[in-house]
Amino acid sequence: MKKWNDLAEEIKKEPMMLKLRTRVTGEVLKEIAEQGLAIIKEAEGEIIAFRGLWKTNFDDFFEMGSFWVKRLKLIFVMLKTGILFIY
């Protein structure tokens, strides 16, 4: 659960998340991932990238949101693995 709480705290630091901070918790992010509504990238036990879909008031529609990348860690993984990410 620690990695999910750490992720939530990092996302909350983003200026664009000011109005949405109350819905971003480690528990909610973990639940989204467990429901198959998120893609994550981990390195050394830490979540370094997250892309999630959020449920809406309409059963057939999702909000595409919560795209977050920890840049310094991602660059390190790129160099270490040879995988190139363009963002």
C-alpha cells in the first residue's frame, strides 16, 4: 500500500491537481489499477508512471485522466534498460 500512498502524494503536488486532490488517495489509485483501469510502470518497487481512467456518472463512459510520470526516475530507467520513452 505504501507505493500507492507515495504515488498519491506525488500526484497531489502537481499544480493542475489542486481541485482534484480530495479524490486522489492511495486506496483509490490502487482500486483503479486492480479494476484494470490503469497502466503503471514500476522501477525498484516504486511507481514511476501512472495512467488511469476514472468512472463517471454514466455507466458507458470513463474520464481519461491521471497521467503522471516521475521524470528523473523514468530517465534513469530509460538509460538502464535501453527503452526509449517519448513524452
